[in-house]
Amino acid sequence: MIRYVRGLALLFVAGSAVIAAAQKPTARPTPVAPGPLPGPWANKFFLPGIEKDPGQVAPPAVVHDFGTVPYGTLCTQKLTVTNIYGVPIQVTDIRVECGCLKAYPPNKVLLPNEQAEFVVTMNAGAFKGLNSKKVQVAFGPNFVSVAVLRFVATSREDVSMTPGEVDFGIISQGSKPSKTVVLKYNGRRGDWKLDAVASASPAFDVEVKEASRGALLGVEYYIVVSMKPDAPAGSINDIIAIKTNDPAVPVVNVNVRAAILAPVRASPDKLDFKDVKVGEAVTFKVIVKPSASCTLTAIPEDEDGFSLETSATAANLHIVTVKFEPKKAGVFRKEFKIQSNLPGNPSALVVVDATSK
């Protein structure tokens, strides 16, 4: 009897070992690293070329690295916002993680497939060394998503720029203002220098002059930026790139901004007369603002029925009447050059589209 019990016990132990061996995995499974989670769908608005491939996955953040810049530099990045969806969108809120960041969103509603400029500046005079901060941009109002933009820069302590950009402000077309930026180097390289201007807008001239060089005070340069009198009217937001002989900072960028006003400006400068009956007269008032008191030249009625009426009295502000009295049915376009008697006879252009029936 004892032998029989011992045999059953041995048989039970052996069977348990076989079952345990069958249940034990032969090899440990290799863990699979999770992929990056998609970011908010509003991030797609800022992706280059998103209009050609709207199916791209939104990254966790849209990142721009300004690289290593002189201390004091006002870094500027122009982004394009593209509405790839079938509903209007607009920026409803902006939050910055650092006082060194400022964002300038488009101040209008973007219709489907419409694009606009979104500018962000990062002041490298507000920190030293590496800095990485976020801008959160909320879009709405029908569908809400918050885009995450990250901006990175390393503010170099041994190179400084004062002021951090060239800002001409609002200037008149034809003027020749000049601004100077002081660039200082107090590092260990005794041969440090600025070389040629690598790139700059044709709207201004750039002169680089070495001001001083010494073992104690380091190296100092003047970067003189002068606006050309033939610079076109409009907004300028450009970057001057200047080469150096320093591998750590091979290029120094200087941001230049200006708003150039034409000598004669018309508002609005585009008119649309729709479905005007033949023989019926319609008019529209246009405000014309010259840079100085002057008179404007009237334009008599042409064969299509367009004319421009203005006062013969010199003034700093004119109310001009654009008139359309069609002689026949059709589709028309007229370009009015509203000419002044200012030096050089500058004019403002007004484009009129019209249909008559």
C-alpha cells in the first residue's frame, strides 16, 4: 500500500512539471516602443506645403530653431497659416510661455484654402544660453484646437547686438533714412571679424564698418542700413545675413522692418460695379491721401462710361468720385491713375471691375 501511494505521488509531481513546462513561454516577447502621439490638428495649419498634402499627421509641436545668435538679437520668423478645412477659421487666443516671445497673428478670418502670415519674434536679449519656449495658438470658433509652436535659440554671451533689429517705422516712399546697429565681440579670438554681406533686400543698402579692436575691449562693428529712395511702397520684414570667420556663429542675422507709404494713397483701391443697367449711372467715393497738400487731375468720361471727378483745390485729403454710366452691356475693367501735382507727379492706382446689362 505504501509503495502504491508513493507511486501516485511521483506520478503527480512528474505531471505537474510537464504542465508547467508547457505553460512557460519559450522566449520573452520584445517590447514595442510606442510611436509619437499625433499633435493637435491645428498644428497642421503651420506645416509647409500642407495644402498639397492635407493628410499629413499633425506633429506634437511645430518647432523652429534660430540657432546661435548674438545676445540682444530680435529673432523673427514668418510662418504661413493655411486653412485646409472646409470651414472658416480664425485665431481666438494666444498664450506665450516666456516674455521673450511675441506673436503677431493675421487679424482676419481665413476662408477655406486661404493663407495668411503669422509672425513670431524671440528676444535673445531676455536670456543667455539655450532657451526653448512655446507659443500656444487657439483656433475657432466652430471647431476649437490649440496649436503648439516651439521656438529655440541660443543667446551667445560673447557677441552682442544693439539694438536687436533695425526698425524704420512708418516712412514716406522716396525718403532715405539710415539706422546703425552696433555689434560687439569680447571673446577669445583676436582675429574675429565680419566679412561680406551674404544677402539683403534690394530695398536698402548695407555698410559694415569696423569701429574698434583691442585686447581688453574686444571688437566692435557698425552695421549701417540705409533705405533706398526707390524702395517700393508696402511692408518690409527682411533679414540681412552677414558672414563671419567664426565657426560657432558663421552668419549674423539682422532683422529689418519698415512700412513705406506711397506719396499718394487711395482707399479702397479696388472697386466692383455689378449688374449696372445701360444708361444708369452709379458712383463710388474713394479717399485719396497725398503726402503733402496738392491737387489731383480729373479724368473725363471714356467710351465705356467711366469717369473720375475731383476738386481742383489743393488739399491734404481728397474725396474722389468714380462714376460708371455704361453705354452698352458687357464686362469691363478700368485702371484709374489718380495723378497729383506733387514733385514727379506720383499717382495712386484704382482698379474698377464692372458688369452692365
